Amino acid sequence: MPLSTTLSRANAIARYTEIASRLPAANNPEKTLYVEHLGELVEEIDVFVLDGFGVLNVGEDTVPGAVERVASLQAMGKQVLVLTNGATLPVEKTVQKYAKWGMQFDVADVISSRNALEAGLRAEDDNILWGVIGTGFAQIEKLAPRTVLLGDTAADYDEVDGFVFLSSLDWSDERQVLLRESLAKKTRPVFVGNPDLVAPREDAMSLEPGLFTHELADAGLCTPQFFGKPFKNVFDIATQRISNIDPQRIAMVGDTFHTDILGGSSYGWRTVLIKNHGLMKEADVEKTIEATGIRPDFVAFTT
């Protein structure tokens, strides 16, 4: 998928459906209840686990009412966590971003796919040289003992023992070709710190690491190891922050069927799809349920 391409919401949903065999199986409720916002679910839910993009913010703008909703749920004594596939920076930076917007979270309240990736890398040999696809400010030295930031030099791709796809912010079509050609020469591990295909921005959908790694997998060049929603590894970390709560009183809240809703339901939590701000903004929810085979417990029009 060329980076110059703008992927529509409909095409993104279709692409998620195409790669569904690499994702967990859904555990669907019998029906979906529609509500206006999360405040209508306080009798049902004790722990709200919120996605970031499409629930709290769209690009650099907060979702209307999200700041007030988070504060209201916290004031009620509800536990409010953030579970995001944003892996570019350590969670301390994410907490600072939310604080700038007026959302107050402790570091322990925010879990990212980067946390799961770091745990996966710690289980690997310290002598592995990882080629990291990310940005110059991503603090990649915190990921593993030996890392190199990949750019436009083909020899760097061939030198490394494995690849970590952290962020597509500085990725390019030319660099995707270098990665593809290097993997064709020699198969190596590919760890993916953000399984998302797209993320909602103010004026378009950004193309995320999952999109490019599934392309490699389709070509038979690798079997990616994904860290983050919808995969169990990141939900296990979130569960460590929750004490003695019935899973049916925990809700994963997000805008994407194949990451937030699928991940939460397959883990045994209830799920809330946010309709108006992210991937589903222009889509028909019931038709998407039928097409994907994934059903949320609730649909809220806004956070």
C-alpha cells in the first residue's frame, strides 16, 4: 500500500476483514444495545478501558466532551484506563499529552502496545541486533540492548537480526521496498508494536504499521508477531492494573471492530463501539457487524 494512497474508512474495514485469519476469534454477545454516551453505562460497567484515537482524540484534537466524560467517570469512582496501540513513545509521554488536554491519568492508568512489545523483546536474546522502524525521537534505546534506527541505507536492513515496526510516521514507499527486498534475501523475525491498519486524523486516515506488515505477510516474507490490540499480550498487561473485578463489568471502548471490539470480546470483557469520531464515523454499524462477524455489546454515538 503506497504511503501516498489515502485509505478510506470503508477500504480500511474491508482490509481488516481480509486479514481476519491472523486475528483472534470473536466472542460475540447475542445483541447490541445503543446508547448516546458512556455515562449511560455506569450501572453496567465498573472499569472503562478507553482506546485513544477515535475515543479521546482525533489527531491532535480532543473528541468533544471526552475531557468532561473522563473526569465524570473518575469522580464516580469508576476506574478509567487507556489502552492504546500508539507505540511511538513511552507511556510517560502519552500521559503528558493527555494532561495537556485536561485529562488526568497516572502512568499506571495508561497501557500501550509498546508495553507489550517491550515485554516480548525482553524475552529475546540480548545479543540480537534489532532494526527499528520508527522516528528519531522514539527512544528506541529503551526497547532492547542493541537497536539501530532504519532509514534509507539498504545495508542496514541486511545487517540486522530482526525487525521492530514501531511507527510509520517517517516510513516511505522506498523504505518499504528496502524492507521487502531484505526479507526476501533472508527471513528474520518481525515484531510489530502497533497492529493498527489505520488511525483517524483530522482530515484523513493515517496508514499504520499493521498495514505494511500484513502486506509482507501476504507476500510470504514473514510471519509477524503482533503486540497490542486485539492480541492477548496487551490485555494481560491491562488486567494487572485491575483488581478483582468481574470481567463482565469491564468494558473495552474503541472505534475499531478488529482491534478494540474483537480484542475486548475475545478476552472476555464487554465492549463499547464509539460511532461518531473514528473509523466507523461514516459506516453503517449493523452492516459492518454482518460483514465482519464481530458484534459489540454496546454502541455509543460519542464518548
